[in-house]
Amino acid sequence: MQGFDLSSPQFSAKKMKKDYQEKREKMVKDQIEARGVRDSKILEAMRKVPRHLFVPWNMKSYAYHDEPLPIGEGQTISQPYIVAYMSEVLRLKGNERILEIGTGSGYQAAILAEAGKEVFTMEIVKSLSLRAEKVLKKLEYENIYFKVGDGTYGWKEHAPYDAIMVTAAPVAVPEALREQLKVTGRMIVPVGSAFQELVLVIREKKKFKEKKLLPVRFVPLISTH
Ligand code: SAH
């Protein structure tokens, strides 16, 4: 896919992590802390992960703006605040096995990999998965695992998960994802079509507790059945 230049000799993980540090600090302060995100692990991750490497090169100057951006294939990288908000809601302590549906650019996976133990991320569009994997490997993440496929069915081999994040909107919470959630585990998922809401699902011993959090707009979860 065009637009991303990871082969450049200037692409050293160390250097790229330092670039745009000031813009990241400002993004966290003005967009994320200002709106009430308090989890220090998440704030730290948002300060650290070089978001500009996850967007097409001609979008780099917008990477730290308060908005979602196109990443190709008709898909988008979410607004920074939404990434932080959804991550915080999972209440990660650092030792979690996390499932993400909708790898997209790989940016959200990086944030989750900073805050939890390991991330299993699924993407239905192969070219996006490959590109995300390339960026995340360059940044030396070793706790992120990739799979191309329909996330509606989850990734059973590694279940159960302490946390699940869905970053494309299904019309209802997928049953397989409920089943792959650990007891006491938390799942955050945008549900709906024209109107969508972020739903937090908490698995209790015998039932699932659900809480609607806020209205959002995500690309639809593509269904293969
Ligand atoms: N988390 C991403 C943003 C995701 S955009 C990031 O940080 O950049 C939503 C993504 O979900 C798109 O890349 C889309 O291709 C993917 N997607 C849509 N339907 C899917 C499905 N059924 N299974 C897995 N991925 C899917």
C-alpha cells in the first residue's frame, strides 16, 4: 500500500519514538486529560506511542489532531480521545490478555500492548493487517499477535480474554466474543448502525452486565455470514 515509508533509513525505532513528543504531550493534556481520562497507564501509553507512524505520510501533520483520520481501504484510525477512553474503561493493570477486533492501523493495539500483557488483534482486510504488523515490528513490540479473519467469531485458541475491545460496530454484541471473555472480564464495543453507542460488557459468574456509555461513530463490523 502506498503512502507509508517504513524503508527509509531514518526509520530507527529510537528516533521515531522521540519525534513529535511535544505534540503528543499537548494532545494528552488538551484532548484526553481535559476530558477526564485519569488512568496513568493509559496517559503514559498515549504520550509514548508515535501516532504519526500509523497514518499515511501525507496525514502526518494531522496525526495529533482531535479527530479520526483515513488509513486507506475506506477505514479510519479513531480520534485519540476515543482510543484513550475505550482503553481506560477496560481497567488494565498490566497482566491482561487482550483481544482486539479491527487492527486497522495498529495504533490501538500499541496502546493496549503498553497497558496490558499481550494483545491478540484480528483484522478482516489482509493488507491492513500486514501493514500494521510491519509498523509494530519496527517499533519492537513483541507482545502483539496478528490474525487475518472475521473477528465476529473471535480468536478461540487463545481465549478466555481478560479484556476485549471491538473497534468496528456490529449491530449487536457478537455471541462468540461474550463466550471468549473471562469471568470478571470487560469488553468495550460500539453497537448499532446509523446510531451507535459504546457498550461496556462485564462478565459475571452467571450473567453479563451491560452498560451504555456514550454515542459514537465507527465503521461497521463487516460480517462474513
Ligand atoms: N483499531 C484501529 C481502527 C479500526 S477501524 C486503529 O487503531 O487504527 C476498524 C477496522 O475493523 C478496519 O480496519 C476494518 O477493516 C476492521 N474490520 C471490519 N470488520 C471486521 C471484522 N468482521 N473482523 C475483523 N476486522 C474487521
